[in-house]
Amino acid sequence: MTEDARFEDGAERPLRLKAEDGEDVSVLSALVQDAVLPANEMRREQSRRRFSCLLNRFRWEDKAVAERRGRGFERVQSVLVIDDVQAVRHQGIDARDSDTVLSLLGLTFTPGNDGAGTLILNFAGDGAIALEVEAVNLTLQDVTRPYLAPSGKAPSHPA
């Protein structure tokens, strides 16, 4: 009998995950929740049909380990790449403004026809980016070593 993987199993390794359907998007959404990024760290490469952003991601997969060991919480820089992008719409975000720091609340996918659909990046303060995609094709990859979260705290969302 095999045992399901746990967050703690990957605590010391960089993530490299791919999403190919709506359920996979939910997993990536949980991992990028509360990531922060300057608004100008997002790119659309129209010729490659790609949208990407460089995130400072809270390491949710390491939270329990940090609490158990009594050490600080960590963040890591990660690249989120969305391929097969047909169109991009912004609401409440100026992607050229280097002074604006965005807080990513999560990702949602609404399916359309034949695997296509709309992927939405939801940000605090009612900002959003909607990506019309031909298919779900996302990659999340850690690109730096983890570092101590500047606040020293885990993000929280009181009810």
C-alpha cells in the first residue's frame, strides 16, 4: 500500500510543478497564495503565447516544519509560467508601475470548450488578470534558495 504525499515530504526541495487541468490549478493556487510581486515583474510574450511572473512565494509546504523546529518562516522566488495564452485582460492593475507591490490571493480556472477556458489571477485590492487559454498549461518553479520571510510571520486570513 502506498501512502499519499504530504507537504512536509518536499520541505527541503525546490518545487517544479505543472498544472494540466482545473484540479491541478487548485493545487498551484494553494502554493502561490499570498505571494507578492512588483507589478512590473509580469510579462506577456505574445509571439510565444506565454504569460509569466516572478513571485516571492510563501513556502506553505514548509510552514509545519518551521513551526515544529521553532525557526522562521520562509519565502522563495518562483516563476509562474502560463502557456497557450490567447488573450490577457487586466482589471485594477498597471503592470508598468514598479512601485506597486501586488499580493496574489489565488488562481481560478473556468473551463470553456475543448479544454480552453479562463484562468484568473486574483490580487488583493480587487485587482485581477484574466488569461484566455487554449488549454491548462502552467508551470510553477522555485528559482532561488528559500530566505527568511521579512515579516517573520506566516500570512493569515482572519474570518
